[in-house]
Amino acid sequence: DQRIGMVTSDKGDKTIRVRFDFTVKHPKYGRYYVRSTTLATHDEKNEAKLGDVVEVVSCRRLSKTKAWRLLRVVRSSA
């Protein structure tokens, strides 16, 4: 399972927080709106920075919150 999202935090050592936005249709009114989820992601080389667009892939659980790892940096913020 692969996803593309934006880095919202790079404070942790070998850990980044990645936000994914997705659209949901309202069950009653039919309007689409944006929801988001944030995943803790393993970044072995600390290569992703704040604002980067990255691709992540699911993996075995690495800690209590981390079950994703960085695949590549799609677009750099700088």
C-alpha cells in the first residue's frame, strides 16, 4: 500500500509526520469535503524536510505509532 502526502513535522530522529488529504462525499447532502489523516513514518536517513511531498509505503510495525516507511521524496519544498 503506497500513499503520497506532505511532511508536517520532521522533529523526531528518523521519524517524520506525513499528512494525507482525501475527499469524502457527505452521506445526506452529497457535497464533497476534504478530510485528512496523519501518519508517523520511518525516515532512516533523515532526508525528508518540512513541506516536502513524499511517497510512503506500509511495512511491519516499527514502534507503537510507526507502521509506514519513506519510499522517496517526490518534490522538495526548497
